Amino acid sequence: MDEPAWMIYGANGYTGRLVAAEAVRRGLRPTLAGRSAEPIERLARELGCPSRVFALEERAAENLSGMKVVLHCAGPFSATARPMVDACLRAATSYLDITGEIDVIEMAAARDAEARRAGVSVIPAVGFDVVPSDCLAATLHEALPAATRLTLAFSSTGGLSPGTAKTSLESMPHGGRVRIDGKIVRVPMGWKTREVDFPEGRRGAVTIPWGDVASAYHSTGIPNIEVYVAMPPAQIRSLRRWRWLLPLAGVGIVQRFARRRIERTVPGPSAEELAESRASFWGRAEDAAGRAAEATLVTTGGYPLTVQTALIFVEAALSGGLPVGFSTPSRALGKDVITRVPGSRLAWLRRPEGS
């Protein structure tokens, strides 16, 4: 039977190219799409795939005609996710993306009823942001169903792609965010620090506005959530010392200058860096009675993991294996979906009795 038609939008970006190449290696044949004709058409010729060129503001739903699912890889998702979701709902095409942006996940969650009426899946964040940490959160919640507080942290190697660097730049002026009593709350960047027992050893870490502030709540219902990233002490001190300057990063001329500099100087990790990259996660859930569950997770690095997990979700969509409506990754395919990525290992540090 022929493979249903599907699309990678933003296929000419750093991560989109990696996903497209791996999809073709597996015998899949995605339609490669984006707004820039020359790089999309060149990549399509290289990989032997069909292509479509269109901007999301221009008849996007028409260009999704016949597509069972779109894997949306064109960031910054704060600008591109909503019009792509709009187009998918009109075209009755399921939507996946690789965002890690809190607002995008919340936007997708708010489209649940529309997605159900259209009979499609809307599942954001099917990459490194946030599949492994979402699965860890769901695992901890299963061990401690009455948890009221969830703390997650991660450490990774391998460098940034141009798209990730631009997204980070865009988020800087907005400071940090955590979830308190079920509500997403703005806090200063670098609001809290703590020591984290990662698998590779204890490291200092600082709060960041990571996607799990949104996704982990929808996966677990835990009302208080903080996410930390490992960072050298000197870098944490510098972040906190100069955070009052971060709003300047939102000034138009500063954004434009910084984005051009990123395009010139950030090529993305090399093949060797990708092969050697690793990531580790730590999580702790606590309930009101003082009980706790604590575990770690080790995976391959961010970009190789995104390729693997994104294609797991694409293949599930093509086979009709995804739920209709909005889902988080762990709700859609279960908390153990991360174990389908080679090299992923979960270890318990503390497990409540009876769990």
C-alpha cells in the first residue's frame, strides 16, 4: 500500500534537513516545503522528494491539500505555529512540530476542541523539546499520583542550530516563567538556582522558561513546575548580574542585528558533534505529605534525538496511531515512548513505596 502523503515544512532549515535525510534513509518520501524556492527545490532534488513552496500567509491550507500530517520545523514557532495550525485545521491535516516554546504549546492546547471537530491530531513539541522531559514527568507522576510539585532539569552537549539560537534570542526580553498553583507566572531570568544530581555528577543549574512549564502540566496536572538547565557557576552569576539588560534584546534594531550575526556565525553542530552529543535529565516530584519520587534519564543529544522522536510521531500519524485533538508527547504515545530511541536509559534515585 502506498505511503500516505505527508510534509516537512521548513525542510531547508538545520533540523528540517536532518529529519528529511533520515526519513528518506528509512524509505519514507515526504513532501519538502518552505517559503524559499531555491533551497527547497535543491534539497528535494538531492533527496528525490516532491516539493511545495509557499508562505504560511498565502493559501497555506490549499498547499496542505492531500497531506495526512505536517511536521512543522520552521521557527521561530511563536510566529509560524498559529498560521500553520490554522491551515491544518482547515485542510484536515494533523499537526506536529518541534517547538520548545511555552506559548506555542499553550496555543495548541487551546485548539483541542477545533482539532477534534476536524478529526486531526495537534501535538506540539515532538523533539528534544520536550519528549524526554515530558516522559520523565509522566513517569514521576505515575509513581506519585498525588504530586503537587515537579522540578525538572537537563544538561546537554553538542551546540545550537541557527534556528535554536534565534528562538533563544527572541525569548530573552520576556524573562523566565514557572508554573505556580496551576498558573504560568513570569519571573526574572535566572530566578532560582540549585544543585542537581545528574547521571554524570552534581552540577549547578538555573531556572529557564522551558516548554515543560506548559507541557508537563497538561501531561500530569501537577500545579507547581520549575525547569532548570545546567550552567557553569560563572555563567549563572553573569546571567543574574546582567539580566536587567535583557529587555534591550527585544528592541527591533538589536533583534535584527543579532539575527544577522547568528546567520553569519552559527552554522549548527557538525556531523562529528552530533554523533558525540549527549543529554541527561533529572526530575523530582513531591506531594503535600512530603513523599518524593526522583529519577534521571540519559539520551542522545538534542538534534539526533529530535530526528528520532519526530519520525516516531510521524510514523504513528501515518498509521493512524495518534489520538484526535491536542496531546502532549507522553499522552499521545505513552510515557515509555522515549525508550524507543536507542541509548535512552531511565534510572530511579528515589521511588515511593508501592509504586
